[in-house]
Amino acid sequence: MPRSTSSQLLEKDSLRLLRAALDQLEAGFAGLPALAPEAGVDWPAVERVLLEAAERLQDNYPYFHPQYAGQMLKPPHPAARLAAMLALWINPNNHALDGGRASSRMEKEAVAEIAAMFGWSTHLGHLTGGGTLANLEALWVAGRLNPSGCLLASSQAHYTHSRISAVLQLPYESVACDRASRLDLDALRRRLDQGGVGLVVATLGTTATGAVDPLPELLALRAQYGFRLHADAAYGGYFRLAGNLEPAARRAFDCLPEVDSIVVDPHKHGLQPYGCGCVLFKDPAVGRFYKHDSPYTYFSSSDLHLGEISLECSRAGAAAVGLWATQRLLPLTPGGEFARGLERGRQAAAELYRRLGADPRWVTAFAPELDIVIWAPRAASVSQASALAQRLFVEAERRQLYLALANLPVQFFDLPAGMQADRDTLTCLRSVLMKPEHLDWVPTLWELLNQAADAVPGPPTG
């Protein structure tokens, strides 16, 4: 089992760097009169509350550890964590420039680097509190351009699109998926033939399976039918940098420069703390929809204030500082250290999938396109396999292997002969191997999974 050279589990060595950085920050304000110590702060009481909070936070899964391979959770990079904490001492607000002068510039630089990753030298974009708000802005702009146009997304697209459409009071329809969890092109074409479609959402990395919608074919349909095309790459967007994608996924990511808008979440694969999303528009002219007057916030500079191109008002400048620092340390370049981390996660998923496929105790689905793997125990029926998966989930947790469960269409799975499909969905096991170190830990995860399978009453058998 891989072990750290240090006995600690939570990285703490970086705290000395934070003190040095705070001293540097403070030196920039040396001309001001000195302040008395924080008045009214009862430091012993603060310590008691902090220790209580630390004890309460122990009631969490160990999201930072490689044996946590369940939901899409990973620790932020130390550079992101430290830079964001550093900014909190002055707590900038990236709405208007007088509330976050330096952090607003850092946000613009960091967002431009993300846009360049997608092949855009000209764009309009900014950070958001997360992918939901980023997608809201993309759908809002689509609605302003075509108020009566229906919004379409696959049945495996994130539920945020149907919810946002309801909030925006825009018509929304779900389109069926194929057996690989991708948007079904024939179903989409039949809906497009009916007319009235304003926007199609292409998901590049569904949150359930990591599936990548066929973007080249969607672009061809856009040329034929004239709809707006939005790429929800909140989960998978950074895989544009990965060099080990299969051909279909590679073609999809290579086509991203051709879409009309993109959403990506730096707080997923971008190594950032929550919340940090990003929305990008290819045509900066859509900024006209954000135009508004403010009686007091936009007078400190004639430069563009981020609040003038955002639906959010007050927004944490610390998130921008953390992202800027991370990208300064780990540039968004193919073949670089950041890209290699993505490739390791994808390689880990491929290795786990290979082991599952070679073991007759398990039922697999399509091969992972990114770093998410879904599988189920083999049983006499889908119902029995679903019940067994839930018991395995609990048993794995007893061994400190943390997986996830997902309820997915049976058509996604290669059911063996004799396994009865007595229901339409299968409750399966799911792993998100998004930590680079997961590649080294696959043998350990596999060993723990085998132990859990052996311990479950009525274990899966070949």
C-alpha cells in the first residue's frame, strides 16, 4: 500500500509559507498608521471554537485521501489554498474595481488563460460561484438571443439545466442518450426537425459516467439547423489538455473552439477550493445583455469592472487569487505537470476498468472516456445486482474504501447471458479517480474491493 514519507495525513508544512506571504502583503501597506491589536477578540475563545469546529469536521469522508474514490471531490492544490487564504486577510470583492483592484486583474488574467486553453484569444468571461451559476449565465444569454427557443440537453446532462430553464422560464426538453451515455444524434435530429430549438447543450464529461457528447456531429447539425451550441464542460473541460484520450473524446475536445459558450469548473479538476466556476462566451458582444447602471460602484476606473459582465454582484476575490496562483505554478499547457495529473487520473480509471472487465464477478459498462468508472456485481437479475451493490457500498466503507452509488439505465451495461433485466435501471457502484495519486493506489483499491466482495453475504460469483 502506498504510504507518505511523512506521518501526517493533512498537509501542514505550507503554513510557514503563509506567514511569510502575510508579512510580504503587510509590507505593501507600511505607510499607514499602525493598528492596535484586534479589539474585542477573545483569542482563547476563538481557539476553543476552532478546535470544536475541527472535531465536528471529523464527521466527513476523507475526501483528500486516495481511498476516497466516490464522488468528484479532491483537495485543492496547496498554492490555491494558501493564495486564497492570503487574500482573505484583505477580503477583496471582485464586483467593482475599487473593491478588488489586484484580484480583479488576476481574475481577468486567469480567465484569459482558461479561454486560451479552449483556443479563444478573444472572449467574454469571468469566474462564478460554481458551475450552476456559470451555466445559468450561458442559458440566460441564449434566452435573451432567442426568448422562445427551446433548450435541449441529453437525459444524462446535469439536472442544473432543467432547473435553470425553469428559473429563467425558458422551454426545456430532454433528449435520449445512446448506450454509451452520450447524446443520441438520431433522437436529437428528430427533435430538430420539429423546429423551435434555440440552444443545444453538449456535455463534455457527464457527472454520472464521464461521457463526452459527440461534439463534431453536433457542430454539423448546428450548421444545418442554426441553433446555438453551449458546451457544459464543468466536469471535463480541463481534459482538453490530456494526451491520452480515446479518438472520439479527443475529437470532441478538439472542437471546443467552435462552440458559442463554455462552462468549466476550476473547483473540480482545476485544483481550486469551492466555489470557483467559469463561464466563457466566444462573442464578446453578448456583454450588451449585462449592461446596467450602478449609482456608486463603477466610478473608480474607466476599465471594465467584472460586475458589468456578471449576473452575480459581490463575489470573492480570494477565489481569483487562488486560481491565478495555481495557474502561475502549473500552466494550462499540454504535456505540462497539470496535464500529466489529468492523464494519471484517466489512466487509473482505465486500469480499474480493465481489472473489472477481466473478473467474472463484475458487470461493466462502456469504457471510461475520462476518469469515472461504473460497474455492478454480477447476479441473477438487475434487481438482485442493485441490492448487492448497496451492500457492497456499505461493506467497502467498513474497510475505508469510499465508493459511490448511481442509479443508471440498464442499457449502459453489458449484461451477461442469463442475467434478467427485470427493471429499467441498475443501482451500480461508481468511482471518480480524479486524484493523480489514484494511479498508484489502484492495486490497494482493488484489494479492498475484493475484501468487501468476499465479506458480503451472497457475494458475486462467476
